[in-house]
Amino acid sequence: MGAALLESLLGDGAALAPAAREAAVAALRRDGLPGARDEAWKYTSLRALEQRRYADGDAAAATRAVDPATFSLPGLDGPRLVFVNGAFRADLSDRCALAGLEIVVLAERPDALAALLADDEPGARSDAFARLNTALVGDGALLRVAAGAQVAAPVHVVFVGASAEVDLAWQARLRVELGEGAALTLVEHHVGAGAHAHLGNLVVDGTLAAHARLDLVQIQDAPEGAPLVRRSTFHVGEAATLSAHTLELGAQTMRHDLRVELAGRGARLRSRGVFALHGRQHADTHLDVRHRARDTACDIAWRGVADQRARGVFHGAITIEAGADGADAQLSNKNLLLSAQAEIDTQPVLEIYADEVKAAHGATVGQLDERALFYLRSRGIPATAARRILVSAFCGAVLGEVAPAGLRERIDALLAARLPLEEGT
């Protein structure tokens, strides 16, 4: 599957090295892209993408005009790393020094990139887009936080899709390593500089040592004509905490796999997310959380909104493995359909192989509460404003913890701009 796309990107493979790249290319040529029989892609067809041809990377990325206002976020005064069509732009970035934080740009350190590729987890070998990333990635960043360091300011990593003469496919890597007792706030930000249909493919890997804490904010506001594939994998150690807030707004076709391994005793995950779709957007979010140690906990709450002919997919899987006694797993997914043509498919999955656990999961798909809408209308609020108030409150319930306050306000504004203006639109 996907012969045209892979042929345009992989070529003859003559320049590939090291061995990890060659193995990824061989697996891609053998297995291709996932098809209709692949259960993980059951609700997301790649037929349109498979026939596309893309140029591999952007040789002119360093000269693309990008207005810094495109990715400016209030409340962020720490380091900023900007990648345009997958390539690092020093002129748009700010590598200000912060105690305990090491920043490595992978294009500047081929040895670091080779080490990351050689360290790919075994699961990546069966993931087609992770293979594609391994085969072709040439840039990205490595963030290391020293043991005990509490990084003072959030790190802002921006991926900008910029208009080009042809359709491009860009690949990038982001690796985050937190030492024992370390703490970091990371903002992963996707935006567009002009209309385009580039294929973006990002792989994020993170490891949290014992007692570390990572506060992750993911803002996906890519251009609506662009397909975007992301794979985020985190290994959470003993008594460490991953807190993730995710907002999915952009891209024509979006796929995000979030995989978390609660590997150490007392490891914690708190995941909050929203996708808000309109037009013919398609968003597919797959969460895979595995409890592998005693007394681990996950608390997952996601909200989805789909309008017009948009389609959302949410797959939330929690596995409590043998030996993970005392685990506490909670998953909630609530969704709103704002038009008769919109569709949301939700699949909560819970598997338990341990004793003395607490676990619950639930999912709903519905429409706006007509009683609440009537109440607001009876107080003199116009229909458009009443609908906006209700949908904003529905989504805002899971994003209210984002900090700093300026960043939370910007997220609220981005979300409000995507909400329906009137019934049926």
C-alpha cells in the first residue's frame, strides 16, 4: 500500500545510513502503509495520501519567509526552537541558557541523531510512519534535564509548515530526557505560514526518571489542507508524573498516537485533550496506556466536537498488566456532534491482568443539551452566543489547568475561533 508515496520519498535508497535507516526502508518496501485490514487504522483511510507524491524535505527551508507572530504565545519567555518544514531555523529560535537544561539540535550533531535512531524502541518497527521517520529524518531536537534541576521557564518547540513551490514531506524528531527529580514544562506547537498540503511526520520520545515531572502542552493548529502524523511515546519511571494537555484543531487529516508506559512504582499520567473539527477535517487520536508496575495511576479525560462533515476518532486503550497490583485507571471521553453530517467514533478499551485495582472507563456521543440552550435563550442570549457558551464550557472543562495563564487564554481564543457560529454551520 502507498507505493506512489513511498517511491517519491525513498527513491533508490542509495544515500541511506546507518543500519537503522536501511532496516526501516526494507520494512516499508515490504509492508507499505497501513490499509483497511489494519485494525489500528480501521476508521482512517490513507487512500488519498497513498497516491500523492512529495518531495523529501525542503532544501529552501532556511529562506522561507515566516512571521514570528505566527507562532508567538504569551507567557513563554524561555528557550524557543523553531523548525520550518522540518528544518531548524536559528534566526527564528532562541537558545537561551537555563540551569540544568541541555539543548541539542540534531542537524548540528549527526552523532546524536544516529544514536537516537539506533535506540528506536522495538514497537517502531511495526509502525509505518515511525519507519518512514527513521528512514528520512534529518533534524529535530534533544532536550536533557539534569537530575534535580527544575527548569525555570517553559521550552517552546515550534513546527511551522511553510508554503513551497511543491508539496513536501518533512520528518522531525524530538527527544526529551528528564533525570531523577527533574522538572520541565514543554510546549509542542504546530502552525502554518501560508496555505500548503505538506505531509508532516513527527516522532516524540520521552523518558522520565524517578520522581521527575513533565508538564506537556501540545497545540496542533496546522493548516487545514495538510496531513499531519505524530507519534508520542513516554516511559515514566518510579513516582514520576507526566501531565499532558492536548489541543487538536488543524490539519486536513490528523493522526496522533500517544503511548505511555507507566513503568515504575507510583508512576502517574494525567491526560486532558480536546479535538474541535469542522468542514471535512478528519482527526484520529489513539491513546495506549500500559500499567507495568504497582500503584500506578492514569486519569484521562478527552472531549471532542465535530461540525459540518468532519469526522473524529478516539481510541483510548488502558492495559493493566500482570504484577501492576494497586493500579488506578480512569478514562472518560465525551463528544458533541454539531451537525447531522458530522461523525465521531469512540472506542474505550480496558484490559486488566492484575489484582486489587480500580478501573473505570466511559464514552458518550451526543448533541447540545436543548434544556440548557433553552435556558440561555430565555435569558435573552441569542442562539449563536448560547451555542458558543455551551460548547466553550464543554471543551474548557478539560483545559482549565494549563499554565501560565497567558498561554491558557491563547488556547481558549484558538478554540473559540473554531467553534460554530450558528446552528448547522
